[in-house]
Amino acid sequence: MNISNRHTVVATPRAVRAWYADGFIWIELEDGRRVGFPPAKFPRLQNADPADLAGVRIEARGKALRWEKLDEDLSVEGILAGRWWTSGP
């Protein structure tokens, strides 16, 4: 009898580009996917000026987004998993 232990290695998603456009924050991942989300999903971003939202930087080797002026950090993994704050039911 052969027993096989297969382990699937899942790579951590990494952003290669981030920007604000048309009311959404967008990230482009290493694999080419583009994901957008509304700033209203996060308390520190929801009332921010568009110029401040455009100040997004990629940090932690593509694993996080940072808005220095807004003092906000978001993980790319959390964004993709839909872990965010909402104001409604």
C-alpha cells in the first residue's frame, strides 16, 4: 500500500501595483488579477479626500497597502478574503 502526503503550497498574494480611480482602490496582483474595492469599507478611508486615497503605497514586499497620511495599513490577503469593516447590517 502506498500512502502519499501531498501538501499544497499556496503562495501569499502580492500586489505589484495599487491606485485610486473612479471611486475605487485598485490592486494588481503578481498573477495579473485586478481587484477593486470601495474606500467606504474601511473607517479611515471612507471620508478621505481622493488625493489622500491616491497616496496609497505597496509595502511589505507586496503583502500590504499603506496610506501614510491617513495612518492606515491593509493586508492584501485580508482584502482578498473580504475582511473589512462595514457600516451597515
